[in-house]
Amino acid sequence: MNYRHAYHAGNFADVFKHVVLARIVEYLKRKEQAFRVIDTHAGIGRYDLEGTEAGKTAEWKQGIARLLDAASAGAIPPDAGALLAPYLEVIRAENPDGALKTYPGSPLVARSLMRKQDRLSAIELHPDDARTLSAPFAGDHQVRVIHLDGWLALGAHLPPKEKRGLVLVDPPFEKAGEFDRLVDGLVKGHKRFPGGTYALWYPVKDRQEVKRFASRLHETGIPKILRLELAIRAASPEPRLDGSGMIVVNPPYTLEDEMKLLLPCLTELLAEAKGASFTIEWVRREHVAT
Ligand code: SAM
């Protein structure tokens, strides 16, 4: 387990992922009934952008820093700005003196947006990271930090007792086979909790592999699978993180239209070279007749 998210915290992929996460959580809040967020690969929760790891790559400067600058300059169209507001509020609350020094990971984004009846299960396998992740949630009865293999949680922790919620699966993609594990994990989780919303993160490095992933998802027969992608440049000749995607199963009915507003704006803001683009596409929209 060599992957350290601290090198990448706040980069374009985090911004895109956490914007989608925030939109889903905001939708879940429309009903009074409690929900649970299960974050199967939670990371350490809070990232120091002035720390050694973030300093080595400075990826956050092309990610969250650009978005915050655009928001402060009034350069975001009002309809997109309104949709980004809950996420940006979380970032600002983490940086109360105004200078961007800290970036909240997915468990903190989810927790900050939750109401008092909602719950978070934050799962992390790396023992040091699981320990670090416990600190911001000490004494918080709405959050359980669990040191566990997140793939197992897709069996053991589903369905949640609230019977509503979001499962975020954000693996590090440090070993081969992660796309297949995502499909198999989704099938396993969906059998136990078919009504849940699932958000699966994936890298766009090899576009053929992404195509195969989408066909495998289609073949599962699981209905209502939305694919969202943001590429910061055209495909590179060598494998490189040119973009990232989110597969959302059982998306809020509002999400597709929200992404039609947000993705053009985020793509323009986060582009690093010519050929930046976005995708909003149904892998499978409806139930399969049996
Ligand atoms: N979700 C986090 C966020 O958005 O802030 C970032 C997570 S990072 C991409 C992936 C994390 O998964 C790392 O912290 C890594 O230690 C952890 N991890 C790797 N394999 C795991 C597994 N099988 N189960 C749970 N966590 C795992």
C-alpha cells in the first residue's frame, strides 16, 4: 500500500469528485429521512497543502486554487455558482483565515454537509491513515471510522440500517485489476442494496480501458448508470492522468442536468492543455427486460 493521497489532494480530480459528492449529498437532504454515506476508501480526511507531499507536486494549484480564485473573481456563472456553493462553503470553512492551506477529503466533505440525523461510515485500510482519519472525528457520534478493507464493506456494511444513502468507492488504482474490482464490487453491493446511490471514481489514462470498463458496467444489467468524465487535455501519447471519471448508479434525477451546467464551467477552469473535454453519458438508463 504505497499510495498516498496527500500528493494529489485538491487536484482537478478531487475537485470534480467532491463536487459530484456534494451534489449527491445535497439531493439526499431534500427528504427529512436520515441517510448514510459509506466511504469505502476514505483516505486521511484532512490534507495540509503546505506539507511536504502536497508541496512536491503542487497539484492543488491547478485544482481547488483555480476554482476558488474564479469564484472570488466572480468568474463563475451564477447558476453553476449556486450548485458549487455547498462544496465551496466546506472548503472556506476549512480555511477560515481566507488563505488556502487545508483541503478536506471526501469524509470531511460528506460530514460537513450532513444533518444531525445523518451518518457516515469512513473506511480506510492503511493502518496509519485509518489512525489519522480518526482524529477529526473523535467524539463525533455521527461518524464511524473503520479500519477495514473497503471491498469487504460492500458486503458486510450493506444495506445500511437507514436504507438510504450513498456508497463512494474511490480506490487508489495502484495495482492492476482495479477496474474489474470496481465492477465486481458494484455488483456485490447492488445485490445487497439496490436502491442505494453508488459513486465510483476512475482515472482516465487509457481510454480503451475506460471503454472496456463502460461495457462491463453495461453488461451487469444494473439500470441507471450515469458516466461523468472530465479531461483536462487531449489524450496523451504516454499513459498519463488526462482526466477522471465518476460512475454514478441510481443518480439523483437532478444530477444529469446539474452536470450539464457544471461540467462546461469546470472543464474550462481546470483545463491544462488543448483538447480538454467532458462527457455526460448513460451507460444504461433503464431496467433490462427479463
Ligand atoms: N476518498 C478520498 C478523498 O476523496 O478524499 C481519497 C482516497 S485515496 C484515492 C484511496 C485511499 O484508499 C488511500 O487512502 C488508501 O490507503 C486506501 N486504500 C487502499 N486500498 C484500500 C482498501 N482495500 N480498502 C480501504 N482503503 C484502501
